Amino acid sequence: MENRRRTGAAYEEKAAEYLTALGYEILERNFRCRQGEIDLIAREGETLVFLEVKYRRTAVYGKPEEAVDALKQRTICRVADFYRMRRRIPEDRPCRFDVVAVLGEEITLYRNAFSYQ
């Protein structure tokens, strides 16, 4: 388990570097609360972006983005609500949910990967 966590952290760091190069400002990493966790929280322009990073060495067991199922999406939305409340972010602030899929060494960003649930 520890190895998987270390691998995940390494690819989250890689994703953060990738996003920074695209102009995202990383605000938080691994934001946790009782509802769950969000890998990265960033700002792109005026938009607050909640990001899930998924890594797969190969596509044998499916693409990384396919692992962000409806249950995971609902969890991310609940954690996002808690984050916004905790940080006193106004309700009219635009938010988006993105997924960063890392397959081997290839990184793909899915902007607006899913809607608020």
C-alpha cells in the first residue's frame, strides 16, 4: 500500500507540473476531510478547479480516466462543497471538475470531465 501511495504522489507531482505549465495555479494538494479527498485544487483564471489524478502503467485493466466513476464523482463533489465552505469561497465563484489521466508516461487532461452531482 505504501508503494502505491508513493507512486500516486509521484504522478500527482507530475500532473501538478504539467498543469502549472498550462497556466493553472496549484492551491492545494491532497485536500482531505471526512467525506474523502481531492488530489489537486487549482485556479485557472477565475475558475476554481478540482482535479482527480489517475495513473495506470498500462491500459490492460482500462484507461485511468475510466476509474473516475459516478461514486468517485459524487465523493469529489462533496469534498469540493466542504472545501468551498471551509475556505469561505462565494457560491457564485465558477468551479470545474477536471481529470488528469496518466497512462505510462502520457498525460491527458480532461477539462470539465464531469458535472457537479
